[in-house]
Amino acid sequence: MTSLVRTPAVAGRFYPGKREELLREIREYATPSTAPRVRAIGCVAPHAGYMYSGHVAGAVYSRIEIPEHCVILCPNHTGRGGPLAAMTATTWETPLGPVAASSELALQLLQHFPLLEEDSAAHRVEHAIEVQLPFLQAEQKNLHIVPIAVGTGDYGLLRGVGEALGDAIGAFANNVLVVASSDMNHYESDAVTRVKDRKAIERVLALDARGLWETVMSEDISMCGFGPAVIMLTAAKKLGATSATLVRYATSGDVSGDFERVVGYAGIIVN
């Protein structure tokens, strides 16, 4: 299979486009701790511009032992490509260098769940995986990824992908981190957003994939990555996860000063 190269789509906009500036910013967003890093099964991390959500993502990644292999699930903001789109042999470029594909794991996953398709169109200009990569690269120099864009909210499909992912990771010879790239509620007041986000976060902390899906639907929570989070939680439970921790929560209003229309950001570790 010929390896393609996916060039950065949002470098210089969502995050610094120059290597040294990017590394300096990532270090500033890290949360200092004397405690040892944890070996996590999964996590939820935001994907807005770093000035708004970098401190939340940094708090997550500075507490996790980043393995060489990561599955990164994101929403499909562009509507391009298929509803469940993976890339099995593509190298992703960032200002910190290339990120190789975890091809063996990706191909195992496609075999476990054939409705997941090889599809570059969904990823070409999608930002929600790209912004996670520099944080992961800064901690793991030999990073390999399986990128998956999720463009469906069908619970049956999300559960199916999660179970297949759990099976594929369980059969894989290496430690794997599953990242759900997601922002929380969008464009309501800070007060309303915090109430809605708390309801969704409670379901994630309970490792309740079905409950998260039901809560997002019934409470009209515009959590863009609820599908990736449902998949991650389903896989994590299959892999033996027993707990989840909210590391940091914030809204865009904390930075912008505009509390009338905010976006929420949650950083959660599952292990």
C-alpha cells in the first residue's frame, strides 16, 4: 500500500506553525506535577485553537504516559468523506515532524469492523485530529496513529466501532491510547454551557457510553465529539477500564471574556 502524506491544514492558525514556538507553547500548557504519569486506556481532549483550549489539552497529556501507538477519533466538521473514515497508511506532517501510521492496528480494526472505510477525504482539512498531534509528539518521539473521523451519531454504529476497537487493541502486541477529540457545548451562555457540560461529563466519568449518548440527545448538548467519546468509552470498558478523572474544565469565556456565547472544554483521563 502506497503511503500518502497529509500536510498540516491549520498550522499557523490553530497553533504555531514554527517548531520552536510550538514546543514552547506546549511546554507552557503542561501542568507541572511530581506524581508519576499514568498509563491510560483513553482520554477526552479538546481541539479548539490552542489559545482557548490548549491549557485543557496540556493538562491531560502532561499526566499520561504516551505510548507509541494512539488511535485518535474526531468528529467530521467538514461533512466530507464517509461516516466512519480511517487512514491506514498515511504519514501526517506537523511542524514537529512526521507522524507515522499504525498500519497493522488500523488494518486489524478494518477487518473487525468492515463498515469503517479507508477514506482520506474526511481528513484532508479536518482540524480535530491535527491539533492533538503536537501534544502527543512532544511526549512520544516514535508516535504512530490510527486517525478516524466520525460523521455519524447512530448509537449502534458507534457501539460497533468501539467494540471492534477494543477487540483489535486487545489482540495488538503494543500498548495503545484511545483519544476522543471533542469540544463540549457550543455557543450558549457560560452558565447554560456549564450545566449542560456537567451532565455529559458525569456520564463520561461513569464510563457510561450509552448514557452519554442519551444525555447528549435528550439535553440538546452540542458536544461535537460525542461520537468519538462513545466509541472510546465502549472500547475502554472492553479493555478493562474501571475509572475516569476530570483533569480540567474551562470555557472559551475564560480567555475571551465573552460569557454570552462560549464553547466548553473538558480534559478527562480513562484508566
